[in-house]
Amino acid sequence: MVDTMEILEHRIRKSGMVLPGGVLNVDSFLNHQMDPALFVDMANELRRLFAAQNVNKILTIETSGIGLACITGYIFECPVLFARKHKAKNMSGEFFTARVESFTHGNISTIYVSKRFLSADDRILIIDDFLANGAALGGLISLVEQSGAAVVGAGIAIEKTFQPGGDIIRERGYQVESLARIKSMGDDGSIEFC
Amino acid sequence: MVDTMEILEHRIRKSGMVLPGGVLNVDSFLNHQMDPALFVDMANELRRLFAAQNVNKILTIETSGIGLACITGYIFECPVLFARKHKAKNMSGEFFTARVESFTHGNISTIYVSKRFLSADDRILIIDDFLANGAALGGLISLVEQSGAAVVGAGIAIEKTFQPGGDIIRERGYQVESLARIKSMGDDGSIEFC
């Protein structure tokens, strides 16, 4: 665990950029350009953390979670489902939906997953790149629970512990494992980890 | 080669749904729910097809290409970049842009990649889930060529050969390798492969 977290923290320190407004830009390795080898290390750590949970499906949300989720599904040897933020023309059938407020984009949107891909006997691990206010994660939990499936927990790349999402979701009883936990970010670009 | 193509064709026959208007729904294994083990087989086949090309980066476009591209990057041991369809608040710096007409959504949109992640010495393999009219692929080629990097080719999951994109891009001299090639789809739900 220490090793993977150290690798990720080192990468954030080296390549992350702190932007005004508490935004951390990690688009060189996580959410614009992606480093699949790093994702394999992260997924192996998540497999260790959720080893006892009999995960049979991964759920994430487009767009930035998909790469890490797909590698995690490869390591867990299970399918990966991503919630969509828009209803495309080629989507058919019935959907579970949830409303998600985006603090980044300043709006409220609906997310969708097909009812065909979640059922009551599923054990779902949720994956996302960031956990801050917890809005996306809360929406994903809602989608799973509408289906009757079990949320076994959430695996997050980077949690901003100075925002309330992690505490809120953990207080609801969910196992949330964040591979890097940021306590604060300074206006000088400094990053302090937990 | 035959094996991977047969596995993918079998999966399309078994799980794909032909919808009105020439739409093939493969959201049980390719672009809503994803099968990472299948993607590894596909990526290994792409590595064989592009073995001589010294690929050092994968490029795709959000959303549906990301999962396959990320697994392909893992197999090629190189980073994966995805073009964005929207300019998010947390995107900074300068971008290469291209205009892409979507026949699925009936609009023209701009796609973006950061100039930081494409440079003249890169050898780029483009990955996407579908090739039909070739609009997205043409846009991705434009992004790469604006940077001076080389497009070594494109690896596509499913090509609809009854639409013109594949011919257009190949006539421009690019190596386009499609792992499944669909010649026609019938109103009765039948699918004929090349």
C-alpha cells in the first residue's frame, strides 16, 4: 500500500499543477493523458484493499474515470460499466438515472446506466479519478442501489480531504479507499498529503 | 489474427443489436459496459499488426474509445491521450483543435488536445471503437499532424465498410486496421462480416 501511494504522490508532486480555485490539474497522467502502467499499480492496490469483497463488476462515470476503471476491471477480471452523462441516440432500453451537481462545471446533470447491466446479485466496486464534494460518487451509489445490487465500496485515485465528500460517503457506511489523499493545496503550488 | 477477429465477430453476433437506421448497439461489451479481457486480446492483435511502427503514444477520443485505448496503451507500454469534445474549466494551456461532424448526434463539434502532449518526434497510433464515416478519425489525424508528429495508423474495433470512412482514410495513405469489418446489417437484425 505504501509503495503505490508513494508512487502516486510522487507523480502528483512531480507532474500535478495547482491552479487557482483549488483545482489540481493532473492531465499529464490521469485525465487527459493517461499512464496505463501507473493504473495497473493502482488497480493492484485496489484489488488488495477489496480482496474480500467478491467484486463482480466495476462502475465508473464518463469521462475521466474510464481508463483507470477499465484497467481495474482487467485486474479484477470483471466487466466495467460507465455511467453516461448524456443520453445518446444509440442508447436503447430503460435506464437507472440520478441527478448529479457538478461543482467544476457549475450545473446539475442527469447520469444514466442501462438497467440491463445492473442487477440485484451484483457486487459493485465504484471507481473514479477524484473525490471532492462526493456528488458524482453519491450519484453512482444511487444508480447501484436502485438496481438492488450491493455497493462494496469505492476506489478513488485522488481525494481532496479538505472537501467534504469523503467524510459524507464514509459516514453513510461505505468503504472508500483513496490512493492519494490531499490535505491542502497552497496558492504557491504546494501540495500537502495526509 | 483470425482468432481475435473470430472472437470479436462472435461477440458481435451474440451480443450486438441492430437498431433502425444502421445503428449497431454493442453496449454490453464495448461502449457502455466494457470487457477488459476482450480488449486485451484486441490490443495484442493490434500490437502484432503495428509491431514495426515504434508506436510511442496512443491517441483516442472521448468517450467510447478510452477503455480500449487504455488497455492498448498498457500492451504497447506507452501513454494514452484522449481528445476532449468540450473544453473543461480545469483545462489549461494551449490546444490543437479540429472540427468533427457527428452523424450520430447530427452536429459539428470541436475536439481538443493539449499541445503539451503531442510533439514532432511522436509516433501515434490512433484507437477508436467505430469507423463509419471517418469524421472522428479524420479529426484525430488532423490533431496529430498539426503537432508535426507521425500518424503510424489507426486501430479500430468495428468498421462499417458500407460507409465510406475506411476507404477515404486508406486512400490518404494511412494504415487502418479494423478488428471486425461489417459489410451489411439487415432490418431483420442480421449482420454480415467481410
